Amino acid sequence: MKLLLIEDSERLSDSIARGLRRSGWAVDVALDGEAGLAQAIANEYDVIVLDLMLPKLDGLTLLRRLRERGSLVHVLVLTAKDAVEDRVLGLRVGADDYLVKPFDFDELLARVDALARRRHEAKDPLIRLGEVIIDTAQKTVSCAGKPVELARREYMVLEYLALRRGQSVSREDLEQHVYDNRKEIASNAIDSAVCAIRRRLQRSGQAELIRTRRGFGYSIRVADETA
Amino acid sequence: MNSIQGRLSRYTIATLLVLYALVAGAIYIGIARYLEARVDAALQTKASVMATLVHMDGEQLEFEFDDLLMPEYSRASMPEYFELRRADRSIFERSLSLARDGVTKPMLDPGLDRIAWDIELPDGRHGRALALAVFPQVERDGELDGTTGSEPLRLVLAQGLEQLDSVRGALRAGLILGGVALWLLVALALRWSLARGLEPLTALARQVETVTPESLDVEFSSVEGVRELAGIRTRLDELVERLGSALERERRFTSAAAHELRTPLAELKTMAQVAARFPEDHELRARVPGEVLVLVARMQSTVESLLAFARATKSGPTTSATRSDVSALLLRLIDERSGRANADSARIQAAIEPALLVRADPTLLESVLRNLLDNAFAHGPALAPIAVRARLEADSIVVELENPRGDLTERDLGHLFEPFWRKDVSRHGDAHSGLGLALVEAWVKSWGGTIRAELARPDLVRFSLYLPGAGPNQ
């Protein structure tokens, strides 16, 4: 899952980004409103965390412009303004959630996770794919009750495919949602991650969970959910 | 608690009752006197008639009184009385009512000097007596010859005043009842009329009672058109508006101060939580102590600035006992900059008159001048010249700093001295608390001075500081 953090405090954005990345999120960071808007338009994010008082372009204007362009991305507003009218204004302009500084990192994480689930219309943090269960809150995977050890990136690939189950997900789409913009992505990075997932699931007899659809990418079938 | 309506009612009723008592007393006395005069006149008439009954037949004094014609002097119940005395005060004749049952005393007329007076009648009743000197007419050959005897007799008549007392009693009762009725009527009328008359005042009081810090958008329209309350309404409207502005300023200030502290707090908290949650992030853990110190220093600076601002704005203008030399301070501050790597002093064009003295705390004055100078360097374009001038003008020391205005607009100049105002709404960075110019203004005001920012030219912003002071020869 990929998140855009638009926050002008370098210190705060660095801490949040570190925490989110280590919690299974791919995080892009923008330090001002103009850069944030440009990134939000150029990339597809599952969630945007947006500070309101930003240099160059304030958060509310950014959000308004984003919505005017038809963006449906879920936005969590993060600000030091706690007056009711500020919160109401933020929500009216198009924010999906609101968090006042200083906040608990766990709460921020829980809220962005919830927003991501809403994006994929999943209310339960547990995704059940037959014997395979993905806990999106704990970022863990189990098969037939036994834990399956996945690397962070592998987990992100599996979670994204699981949230989009029943659909073919292209490699580009996976790259978009699993990797942030900090590093160059190897051309076979997604294929390698899928191979690694299959290998780990093979031990539990679930190697066929992720199917390859030539020319389309990867998919997890809906039927697998109840199998 | 006293009410205006209650006080007005009490005073009005008391005044009316006093006036009524005076008028009623005068009426009572007047009527009583009139009735007494009528009684006296009746006694006088009766006495005059009885006087004609006294005559001298030769040497014989006669009184031709007939009880049948005047039965009131002989009846047993509520009789009237008379007695006729000779000049030597011996009794010549008295009414049967006096002589009955051998009653001879008291005499009706104990003295000789009174004409009419109140007495207690022999039967104990309250009565009125009247005395008349009677000169008996002389009768010769059965006819009155028109002369009178030489020695007068004294005729005293007395009668009960039951009727008069009854009338006076009724009059008193009537006046007292009238007073009570008047009190009741006036009380009711006053209650109604005062309630109506004071309605605008009551409505104003009710409206004022509803004013709270949360509902200051009130207009006292209830007293519109009431001349006596027009001034009060205007003042109240002004007061509420000023109160609203002050509260709004306070809210903005508190909110801005909270915001100023929240940002570093959020940075501190998030960093600590992420570092604790992911101990394997060694890079972050290594950075935390240094970052904590920076953030604590920033928050400490903000808190100290807030306290300084509170102190500066709490007290009114103060006169420092110390005289500070503005010229020397400015020159020292400019000199300090010459040691810096980028040679800031080269940018300064100074024109400073010597020994300009002001009554101000030297430490705070240095803070003011340093702040203005730092601002000129921090916010003006790099390497742009900065003009610093100081001179004596009348009784004021004027310090001016001019630098290119950069991205400041004319509208921004009105906000420069507001606490926590920043050209850029975002609040990152650890260098400034956002209270610098607000503190400068507060300190300058506390010394009885003023400070303003204006565009000296379209491309030049000028800070002008006016402080009461003196030149070197004063």
C-alpha cells in the first residue's frame, strides 16, 4: 500500500515516514503544498496524509484542487488546528479523517490502515483466502493456523493482491503501490517478490494462491477465498 | 436586592401619602373649625334670644324663661345647660338640667374672661360653652323703655358636641379610608405605569444578562428610540464590540501559542514513539538525543518568549531609572556583524547621531534593536543594503531601519507586530518563535514609545522607532 505524506516539518515527516515504512507502507514525502499536489496528481496513492499549514500551497487548497480533479484518494488531515470549525472545514472540503497534533503514532497507523481498507471496501482487518489469513492490522500472514514468515515487501505485494482479489493486477500497478519513489526498482522486483511468496506458501501447500495471468499480471481468485 | 421599580414605587407612594396627609389634615382642620364656628354661632343666637328674656322690672331683675319653649334645658337625656350670674358672680338663674338632683357644681363658667370654649359637661359629655354679657332692659309700666341696667349679667350656655364629634369622627375616618384607598390605587397604578415606563430598561437588563463570551454578536436594539438610554446603548454596543475583539485576539493568541508548541511536541512525540516501536532503526535511535535537545531548546525559547510577552503587555508604560545610549548600542550591534563570515556590516549604511539617550532597560533595548536588525538581515534579499539611522527629533529619539521589502506586501505590514504572524503560514524551522516583533512593540510601548512599519518606497520597507529621549546636551 502506498501513501503520500505532505508535511512541511522535515523532522516530523521523517519520523512518520520511517514508522509507516516499517509498518508495511510505501511512503512518498512532499515538504510543501505544490510538490505534494504534483505528486498526488502524478501517482496513484491509497492514502494521503496531509498537513494543513503548508508553504507555497496550503493543505485545504491542495485538497480542494485534488477533489476538483476527481481524485477519490482517501485523505487524512494532520494538523495542529483543533478547533471544531477547522475540523468541519477540513472534512467539508473532502478530507476523510482528521488527526490533531501531537498524536500517537499507533493511532495514525490505525487510521491510515482503516482508510486503506475503506478504499478497497474491506471492513475486516483479516483477509481470509481459504486457509491463508492476512491480518492487515498486525501485518502478519498465517496458513492453516501456522505463521508464514514474509519479508516486508513480500507482505505488501500479497496484501495488495489480496485487497484486489478477483482482479488482475499488473506489475506496474503493484510497483506503484508497493514501492515509494526513493529508489530505483529492479525490473524483476515484483516477479521476485511473487516467487518468494509462492515459495513460502508452498510449505503450507498454498503455492497456487497467486496465479500468473500472462499479459495481465497477477491475481488471487475470489473462489480461493472460500476454498 | 433593590429594584428601580421598587424604589420609585416606595418614594412616589411615600411622597403622595405625605402630601395627602398634609392636604387631608388641612381639610379636616378647616371643616372642624367651620363646624365649631357654626356651633358657636348657634349658641350665640340662642344666647342672644335668651338675653332678651332678662329685664329689670323696677328694681326687680327678672328672667322670663319658659322650659316649655326651650325643653332642651330641662330634658333628662343629653340636655343643654345655661346659667345666669350676677356681676358678683352669684347665680341668678340656671337651667333645670343643672339644678336637677341638687347638682350645683361644677359651674359652667369658672372664669370671666372666656367667650367660647370646650368643656366637660356636668354629665360627663364633651361640650361647648359660650358666655355673653347681658345688660337687662328696664321695663316701666309694663313696657321696655329702651334703657338697660347698669350692671351686666353673665349668661353662659353649654351644649353637647355629639353631633360635631360624630361629624368630625366620620371626617377622620373618611380621610383615613381615603388615604388607604389612595395608597392602594396609587400602588396599583404605579406598578402598571412603572412597569410600562421601565420596559425598555427591563428589556435592556434582560438582554445584557444573556450576553456571554460565546454570544457577543448581540445588538441592544430593545432600547432603540429611547432617548434616555441612547447613550447607554451606544456605550454597551462599543463595549461588547471591544470585548469581542479582545476575546477574539486572546483566542487567536492562545490558539497560535498552542500551535507553536504543538508542532515541536508532535515532532518529539512521533520521533520517540517510532524510535521505541522500531528499535532496529539504529539510525533513528542515534539521532533522537540530538533532535530532542534541539526541540526542547525550541520549546523553551517559545515559552520564554511567551512569558516575556506576557510581562511586557501586563504592565502599562514604565519609566526606567536607567538611561541607555541608543547610539552606542546600535554601533556595537553593527560592529558585532563585522566579525561574521559574510561581513554583514558591509551591507549596513549607518547614519547615527552620537549619545542619544532614552530611559529604557539597556538589556531590553538591546533586544529590541538586535531583533530589528536581525529581521532586516533575515527577511530582506541577500546582500541587499540595509540603512540604519538614528537621530533626535524634538523630544524623541528616532531609529529607522530600511531594507528591500522582499516578498512583503503592504497588507503584510499591518500584521508584522501580531504575535505568531508569519509571512509563510507553515511553521517549520527552529530559529524563530514568531513573537519577536510582537515583543519589540510591547517593550517599546511600555517605554512610552511607538513603532511602525511602512513602505518607504515601493521596494523598501522601513521600521521607525520613536522613543522619548534626549540628545547629548540634555
